[in-house]
Amino acid sequence: MRGMEICRDLHSLRAACAALRAGGRRLGLVPTMGALHAGHVSLLAAARAAGADAVAASIFVNPLQFNASDDLARYPRDEEGDLAKLRAAGCDLAWLPPVDAMYPPGNCSTIEVAGPSKGFEGDARPGHFRGVATVCAKLFLQTGADIAAFGEKDWQQLQVVTRMAHDLDIPVRIQPVPTMREADGLAMSSRNRFLSPPERAIAPLLYQVMLDAAGGMAGGAPVPRVLAAGRERLVAAGFAPDYLALVAAESLEPLDALDRARPMRLLAAARLGAVRLLDNIAVAS
Ligand code: PAF
């Protein structure tokens, strides 16, 4: 069995990707910031299921998408554990660029995606999606990936990256992958490890509130009333909700009534202690 190649400079990455794509083989890419969990591993399998003959994963904690330097410093890192998980998942190539390989001194070009970057995480984390779009465009161009798998857990990010690749004619297919959840419904996230035991016990309520809200809307209850009741339930349980909103799934345009003509999504972000939890679910149209 071929071992996993590890690249830390652009020159060796390009050579390794060219070898994996030789003879028309399709390369899948799973962009990550490390601290890998089962959700990331499912992205590797999804890239293969979507037609990738070989799969590369990047591990890069992208400074451009953090707006508070303490959040960047606190981001969990476990290179050895991550590489072991990638190997076990049959990953062919790991791309671990140092910051100055990704952003060499003097670099001053970024990518701004308007539409789906607006509102929600775009408001909560100014500049965040500029950083995400820029690094993802670079990863697509560096690897020449044919398919890139992204979790639906970060729904707004998925829409921003899909829009960016389309608008810039980057020949990569963005493959959405359903959110992996713990047995109690909590969406898997690298940040869950920062929840204290009492917070961890409360955390799954976020998903339950969303399911109940989607059920209430489907049953005909007025959307603003359902959303307000959901937010109140979260506050009563100890969350500080940032938003609980019904949106058009692709444009993220907020909706105050069901719009059966297009796919819809319920988005939520709420703080529990120091941890900000994000989640989203489809709303039947
Ligand atoms: O979702 C993430 O982990 C990051 O935003 C991504 C897509 C790897 C870009 O840095």
C-alpha cells in the first residue's frame, strides 16, 4: 500500500499533486484547520464517493480568517494526531504549509465574495469570509483539485466557497457533505472540546430547538413567532444566541415566511460560556 505523502512547501506539493492526477485521475481535496474529528474523516470518504481517485487533505490554521489573535492562538493543534487520523482514513497526501508559504512576505491580494458573505457569520466575524475565500482559492489553485469536500456544518462558508469557485471559473466541484453529529445530536466541531461538562450536557439543546422550530414552521406556525420562541428557550437554558434565522439556502437571504419555491435553511449561532456553537438544518419546502 502506498504511504501518505506529507508536503510542507509549494514545490513538492505541486509535484505530488501532478503525480496523483496523472493519467486523468481525479484529485479530491479536504481543506481543514486540523484538530480532526470524525466529521473531517467523513469528508475524505465523501470526496472518494464523489469520484476522486486520490484524496489530499490540507491542515492550515489560516490566520487571515481569524479576527481576534487570541482566538487564533487558542485554536486547537495536534499535528501528530491529525496525521495519524489521515493515514488511517487512507489519505494520499497531506499539505501542511507554513504561514509564509501560504502568505509570502509582501502578499496583498485577497478575495471578497459579496452575496452569501453578508450577515450572520459575516457580521459576527468581520473579514472572516475574505480569509476563507482567499485561502480556499489558493488551495484549489495550488493542488489543482477536481473535487473539494466541505461540511454542511458551516453552511454559510459552503455557500461562500461554492459562489467564489463558480465566479472565478476555478474548475473544482464543491461537494457538500452532511453534518456529522454526536449520538445526542450535537454537531461535531473542533471547538466542542472547550465545553465544560455542564455546558456539554446543555449543548445538544441547540439542535433540538432547531428541529422543533422547523417542525413548528412546517406545521403552519408563523415563522417570526417560532424563531422568537426558539431564542427564548435557548436563553432560558443558558445560551447567549447570536441568531436563529430562516434563510434561502443559497443566497442566505433572511425569510420571515416559508418560501416553498426554493430550498430553505435554518441557521443558528449561540454562545455557551466561551464556546460559540454553530448549526443549521434543512427546512422542508
Ligand atoms: O472550515 C474550516 O476548517 C476552514 O474554514 C477552511 C475551509 C479549512 C479554510 O481555512
